[in-house]
Amino acid sequence: MRIVDYLDKGASLGPDRPCFTTDGDTWTYATVRGLADDVARALVARSVQPGSKVAVLSGNDPLAFACVFGISRAGGVWCPINPRNEAAENREILDRFDCEVLLYASAYRELVDKIRADLPGIHTWVQLDGESDGNSLSWDEFRASDDGPDDAPDLFAPEDLAMIVGTGGTTGKPKGVLLTGTNLETMTALTLMSYPFPTRGAHPVYLALAPLTHAAGVLCFPVLASGGEIVIMRSPDVGRFLELVPERRVTHTFLPPTLIYMALSHPDLDRTDLSSLQCFWYGAAPMSPTRLAEALERIGPMAQLFGQTEAPMMISVLPPDEHRRSDGSIATEVLSSAGRPSPLVTVAVMAEDGTLLPSGERGEIVVRSSLVMAGYYKNPEATEEAGRFGWHHTGDIGYLDESGLLFIVDRAKDMIITGGFNVYSTEVEQAILAHHAIQDCAVIGLPDEKWGERVVAVVQPQPGEHVDSSELTAFVKERIGSVKAPKQIEVWPDLPRSKVGKVLKTDIKASFTSTTGR
């Protein structure tokens, strides 16, 4: 399936049904299809051909997301551009991915003006809203092409490239992940078969707070295929998020752990009617089992997913019912896991020499599936490296237990070697997050003359809480022992985060390096 086929499928279930709702305004499936068709005709009129790269730079916005379906209808390749990136990073992505067209929101005109002169490969610039400055087409000028076809093109080839997604660039220049129609179709099928969705004529309502350029965007596809409604939040506001769940009778949503922690700390949570929720996905970073147990009691049907850009979303799954035992009690034994390998994915654990390891042994998590990307754009070396020994390498360290549960211990690059012992930062973070005074934390390794590396924790307190470093160290030692306990604890009012809310350990390390000179 192409990306536009999910919209078409939803429209076939009811063209007058709500498709997108934003700020109280609702667009029907027929309206969104009409916009997508207009975009497709306009792109073809401006020499966009099957395989042409078309970028979209916008916040969470229904018009920008409708353009994604028009790109697909025209046979183009969607390149989502994160508006929270710095101008130089977005210039790098647009150039590296050979983008020919940029559709952007007026809020990012200043960013576009900074990079326009350095992108001669882009022949069409379109400002989606507001008055054009003369250097770009306005939305009306773009749609009013006289030389486009009468009907929107309707090209179909399931193995055609659907998306090129940047890996982020936090450890170097961003790589372009090639996702095909088959990759997205596999992800969608796994979502629909692994998690609860309404039946017998009912339709899901999905609340998108997280950026549509990332996980929140691709999770729209199974909802659209079910004729569901996408409630789009333009900006992250946990208070408004809690208002929208009962207001729109939301059935599905996704938040990274950081935003879930904020929801758990929000004073309105316990008086919010969350009874409509059927599936509250969490993922993108490890979640504290203590906080997860709290969320199960106070929010309800939590559902884990584990994936990465190269194998989107559904490497392993843990649906809501598996978070509880048959008697309704919380299944604490599964809360620290990443769930079970999903039905169309084979997961194994590999040693450095390519040997597959037995249950319980730790190594790199590797994957085989039609979920796995086609490779990295114009980067055969990185593609070959990621596919060593015939498996996709995730870069995550973990193990499979005897029951088939997958446990992620850490990112390979985040392992700390202290006094000759391997310490996994995620394990230390989970112990710290079990303390009532901690809202979030990050654990890193820093050079140490005695230990080689010392375990350092940077913690963010809960609102109104005081953190005693000595008491917190003792708390952690009691749970995981003195070797893994932090040798140094720093209390910060907030932690540096990426555009999607992940804590940036590289920035934390850099702050210590700039202070110590090491």
C-alpha cells in the first residue's frame, strides 16, 4: 500500500466521517482527499515524478499532513523535516536527500530564508499559509496550476519508496532511512493485529500530541485504515491533552515516557474521565516500571511498542491486557520488558562475532522482517554495516528470557565500564526513577582516574521535592548494589531534550566536558 491508500481506505468507510480535527474544526475524509488530490495535481504540474523527493516542514497541522497524501498520490517520496531542528541541520537533510520541493508553514519562513540560497536543487518552494513573500508560491498559487492533469494521478507500486526519514544526527551527520510501502504496510498490519481497535462499525479516535514527523505520524495510518478520526494538537500541552481525551472520546494515543511523567504529575489527572481510552501507547525511550505501574492504576490501558526508524514501531509489542494477570493485578514481572517480538518479526540476540545467543545471554538485538528498511539513502557502507550477518542490527543491548519476553538493557554506546564491570545506564536510571522525589534522570559515564569511568546521574526532581544526594545513593545501592550506584549525583531543574522529548545524554556529557576541560 502507498501512504495515500490508508486515506482512501478510510474514505471508503464513510467519506463524510471526521478525518482530522484541530482546534475544534473538523475536516471530513472527503475534504482531506480533495486537498490531497489538489496537491498531487500541483506537484505533477511542477515536474514531480515518481521517486521525486518532496519535503514538508511544519508543526502539527492538518493541512501539512494532508499534503503527505498528495505527495504519495503523485508518486513522490515524503521527506518529513523536523521544525525543531536548527537551520543548518535541515539544510543538510534537504540537500543530502535530494529534495526538489519544500512545502513549509509560514512560522518557519525565517528558517527557510537562512537556507534557501544553499539549496539549488529545490525548484519549488511553497508557503502553506499566510501571505507569500514573493520568494515562494502561496498556497493558492500552488493549487491554481492551469497545466496540471484534470484528475489526480493514481500510481501504484507497493515497493516504491514511501519515505526518507532522517536519523537525527546527534552522533554525526543524519542518515536517510529508506522506508517502502511494504515497510509501512507491515507496521500497520502489526499495529492492527497486536492492539485493541473498535469493532462492529465503531471507529478509533487517535489523539496526536507528539510530532507527526515521528512516531505519532506513522501511527495515524492504521487509524485512518479503520476510518478513524485524528485529533491533532498543534503544540504539546499536557493540560489540554487531558481535556481532549473526554471531549473527543479518544480511544488511542501515544506519548513518550517524559510526557507521561508530566501527565502523572498534572493536578487534573485524577479528575479527568479517561474511560474512553482503549490503548495508550508508550515508547521511544525506556519507561520506569514504577511509573508504569502508577500509570496503569491512574490512566488505564497502557500499551508498549518498541521499534526504531529503521524498523518502525513494531519490533516487539506489549498490549494492554498483557500488563495485567488473569486476576486483574498488575503483572510486575513484564513491566521492565519491551514485550514480545511481534508476529511478523524474528528477533534474536547476537554476539560480536555473529553467533546467536541462547535465552538469558546479553548481546545486540537483531531483527529480520519485512518491517526492516530498504537501507540508508546513498550510503551503502552504513547499509552494509547495519545488515551484518544477514540481520538488521538495532544497536540495542538486551536479551530474551525463556518465556520469549524481550528485555532491553541499554544502547550499546551508553554502556559504562567502571572498575572492570559493565554497568548499563538504563538499569541505574530505572532504580533512580523508583524514588518518589525524581521526575526524570539520565545516567552517563565520565572519565575517572580510579575507576576508568565513574557512574554519574543527573536528576530532575518532582515539582516541590528536594533531592538529598546521599539518601538517593543509598536508595539505589539497596536496589542494584554499590558497583552500579552513582558515584556522583547532580540535580538539574530540567534535562536537555531532543525535538521529540528524548533526554540528550550527549549534551549532558558535553556540559561536564566544558566545565572540566576533559
